[in-house]
Amino acid sequence: MALRFGLNNKIKPKLLINIGALFDVPTSSLVIGNKGETIFNGGLGFVTAVVGAGNNYKSTILHYMMLSAGDRIRESYDTGMSTYDTEVNITIDRLQYLAKNFKHLPNDLIVGEDRVWELTDKSLSPANKWAMDVFDYAAKKVKDTSIMVDYTAFVDPYTKGPLKMVLPTFAEIDSMTEFEGEATSKMLDGDLEDSSTNTFAMKQGLFKMKFMSRLPSVSTSSNTFFLMTAQIGTKINMDTGPMAKYNQPTKKLQYLKSSDDIKGVSSKFSFLLNNGWFAHTATVLKNQATKLPEYPKVNDNSNATDLNTVKLTQLRSKSGPSGYTLEIVVSQTEGVLPALTEFHHIKTNGKYGIEGSNLSYNIVFKPDTKLSRTTVRRKIDDDAKLRRAINIASELLQVAVFMPNIKEEGLYCEPKELYDDIAAMGYDWEKLLDSRGYWLIDQYSKKSLPFLSVIDLLKMRKGLYKPYWYDLTKD
């Protein structure tokens, strides 16, 4: 008798979308691509939340995650995004301005003919109606063979042929705290003192629990990525008397204070997330001498409060460790600044991969570009190869922190050693910087920059990998 169930149910690989700004490496596993490249399978999870108190840029960070992921997909194929605004405060102009930094998204992605991003709010549609529309759309995606494409870098583990999956799409809720179904909303239309409203909170919680319960299966089966924010508040202990001190609030998440509470979400919220980020400690990033932004966009007339840092603590992750904190640089006008975030990351961690003095310095991987505190932001905006050099240094630092096995295998080395050893092998760093570190659906398209990850570079140094696109004989 064969001891096999024979159910013939085959789980497909789950591909997370690289989004940059420090998110990819700590949430990733390593996958070997079709041409031997090593890919970080990390970034945006299928169900992602950013929680926090007010004025900690939760929505801005959430929009960045979706826009960056959408931009990476649009580099190869079409995609769609939908946002449900529960607080009825999103403006079209603001969102289109945040999207302008993503070159593969259309300029008028909300109101133009090529309308990639659909917006609605609870003044136009109750949450249950929006949710069912999204779920119905996801069900249709699963059956639509026209959006089933080859993910060229990835191998189907069962057939050993190209991995075929439906194209990714994105749905965003800002915020879950105010996510209200129609039945519960109607309960508040009449007299608020009426006894019939007493079950409002219970029914509201039941609706959110049902919604959250469907997300894991809907998201993975249809390749629909769900993103949401939620408010953090303080738990209030209503107990009195001698036993009050023993009845203190309990912790639902290990890395959240017991006095903190994620408001108005289902009990399933905390354990059905792929990645749950806690945004906190937003601080103006200004120079102590000039009182202007630490990294000004121009040398004068700078908005003193434009640049901020936000700390993001990983409360829960199903694709990597929890409990660590990232520091993200956010502009009040431009949103999350991924390259400046990566630069700030290496500068504030022992000037990792940076050479020179406090006044004039350079990135190890691009030694001819001189930088200073007041010029780095402008030069980052103007120079794609500088952004790539910073990206390599930043991800190399994260590999050192989050992937101890790379050190154990003898692959890891310091930035200067990597630069010198690769150059000594005959590689031209200017050509290597003309690359990307994120995977694409159409990975090998000649319309996009060639792929080269930090792990690829470490393997090249050891003679374990040669980029499929680089011909050393021509140098």
C-alpha cells in the first residue's frame, strides 16, 4: 500500500514583490533564477499592514509600498490598483503627486484614460460592497487565462518548466480601524441612545473577522496583494479595586507594548498578516547647525520640516524575522525617498561603504562621485548609477545583519574588498552599476536593465557565478 494521500493539490510558489527602501532583504528568502542569478524573494507580502498612532506617515508608507510594487510589475505587464478610503480624506492630487516618481506608472494613473489606480471611499460605497467587488474580481482573475503569464526567472518546482501565474494586482484599505459594513453603519443612522445600537461593536468586529478570514486564500490564489493601515491607541484598564493591578492589558504581539492596542480590527488581524509594520517615532531630520533639512534638495529656501525619519518595527513576519526596526526617510511633499533612505541607512551605521571625511566623501562602489551633506540628495535624484551604488552598499549591510548563513558559507566580505576584488577580475564597475537588483516578471527583457543582486556580486568574487549578460572578453 502506498502511503500517499494522492490529493494532487500542489502549492504554487509565493513570490513577494521587491519594493526597495530597505524592505526586501529582511523579508526574503533566496531563490536561484533560470540563468543562475540569486533573487531576493522578499518585499511586499500578500497581506501587509502598517499600524501606528497619528502623524507617523502610515498612509504615505503604505502608498509607497503599493506604488513601488505596481511600478515593478508595470515594467513588464499591466496591473491594477484599488484604494478604499475609510476616513474620507484622500485627495487625487496628493496621490498622483506621490506616484510621479515611479516611471513605469502613467502620469494620470487615477483620472487619465489609462486608469491604473481606482479610488473610492465609504461616502460612495460601504465596506462590504467594496470588499465583495474585490473578491469577485479576484475570483475572475483566477479563471482568466489571458492574464496567466510566464515568470521567466522562476522555475515551476513540479514541472521544471516556466512558472506560470496570473498577473499581480493590489487592493489597499486606509484604514481598517474605520472599515465599516453597511449593516453596522445603518445602526447609527437613528437615535444613538436606542438599545438596538448596543451590539454595534460586536457586529462590526464580526464583519472584519469575516473579511480578514478570507484574505489569505483570496490573495494567494488570485495574486492580489492586500495592504492596510490601522490606528494604534492606548488600552484603558477599567478595573477598580484591589485586583486592578493584576488585571493589566495583555500583549497580542510580542513586539508591541502591552499598553498599546490596534484599534477597531478583528482578533484575526494580528496572525493573518504576512508582514505587520509598526510606524512610530517620526522625527524631523534636520541639521543641528543650520536647522534646515539634513539633506536639502536645494541649498536655500528649504522647508525645515520637510524631511522626517520614521521608525518601522516588524511586529510579525511570515517571510523573515520579527522585532527589528528600519528607519525610513519620508518627505512631507514627495513621500518615501527610497535611495535617500538607503543612503541614510549606511551613513548612520558606521558610514558603511562610504569613504572620505565628514565634509567630502564617496560611495565605495562609485568612487569618482564626490558627495557632501548638502549635495547628496540632488545627486541621488540626478544619477541612476549613484542610486545603484548606494543600493548595493545598503543591501550588502542588510545581508550581513539578516543573513548569517552568507557569512558562514564564506561569501560575505566588506564593501571595499568586494569592489577591489571584482575590479581585479576584469569587471567594469560602471557596467555593473548599469543594472537592477529587483526581479521582474519578464526578467530577461532587453527593454529593462539586466539583473544583478548583491548575492550575485558576492558569488562573482568567489568565482561561483558569472552574470548571464556580461561578456568579460569585450572589456
